[in-house]
Amino acid sequence: SAVISQKPSRDICQRGTSLTIQCQVDSQVTMMFWYRQQPGQSLTLIATANQGSEATYESGFVIDKFPISRPNLTFSTLTVSNMSPEDSSIYLCSAMTGQETQYFGPGTRLLVL
Amino acid sequence: AQSVTQLDSQVPVFEEAPVELRCNYSSSVSVYLFWYVQYPNQGLQLLLKYLSGSTLVKGINGFEAEFNKSQTSFHLRKPSVHISDTAEYFCAVSDLRTGRRALTFGSGTRLQVQP
């Protein structure tokens, strides 16, 4: 398995600002992903964080709004840019081990005012 | 594209009663299947997974699920629930045809265990 930590755990931000979320895994993993969970809803994939190259974004998500970095095999960041109240969500990082299983971080709870 | 349907948004049940949470996915030749649990204000915890082999999969906390390829289902069961099982349960699928390994989630089922 993999143990994943995220920082910050929660934040309250003003509209128009940006927030960078960090995701750290305790071991090297094959793949890392970022998901969004809007209030009372299920999880939606934002992008696959690729090590050393640009992230692969899902339909409806763009790099200018959600830039992602993954400089090594255990760390990734997601930035939520130019925030609006509609960005208020839980953002979750996940990592996949060699056993085809994704493990999730505790999430970052974001409230945009 | 793969889709996952969790037929029940909420399931109320009394403590020590059996429970089944239903999950169906759209047809695919090759899939991996997962159940996750989310306790209030926490992240997702893996309950169990089906990758291959026996269609009956046992997980943590006494949960089990059965993969039924002909019915494209992966229902989660527990013979006797506890108050502590109250949580949101998500079924998820990884479609091996795409090679992406990202998960498609169902809408979730809230299990409410009553004393």
C-alpha cells in the first residue's frame, strides 16, 4: 500500500486568488492522479500527473486553471488558479502502486468566498 | 466511456442486519473493480478490489463483493453491520481498454446504520 499526505488539509480563499495543494507519497508509485469532489457528490478525475512531463487533463479541465506538476515519483502539486466560489470542493490526490490499486490522500477542503 | 451506477443513494439499516449495496458498470471486456469507503470529513479508504481470479472478493471490516460479468455488477455485502459502518460507499471501475488506469466512480451510497 501507499500512505499519502496532502497539504493544506483545508483552506478558505478569496475569489481571484490561487492555491497550491501538495501531495506526498511515502514510496515510489507508478501513477498519480488528482480528483475533485464537489459538495455531496462523487469524485471526478481532473488529470493524471505525469512524472517529468505535462499532465493529461480530462474533458472540462484545462492546464491554465489547474496547473499540475510532478517533479519526481513521490510528489505532485495541483494549483487552483483564479478561484471562484464554484471551485469550492474537496481535492484529492491518489497514487497507484504496482498492484493496480489507487490509494487516496485525506483531501484538501477548499472554500472560496 | 465507462460509467458506474449505484442504484441506491441512501440505505438505512438496523444494526446487526445484513446489507447489500448495489453497483453496476457499463459493459467492458476487461475491468478492475473497487469499493471505497469515505467516513465523514475523511479521504477514501480501500475496502476491497477485484483484479482477476475468484469472483468472490473479501475485504476489510467484514465486507465482501461478488463480480458478476454477465450482469456487469459488483455488489457489496456485509452479513451484519455495525454503527461504525455508517459512511459513504463508492464503487469504482478501471477500464483496461483505455490503458489510462484512472478510476470512474459511481455516485455513492450513504449507509446509515441505526441502533
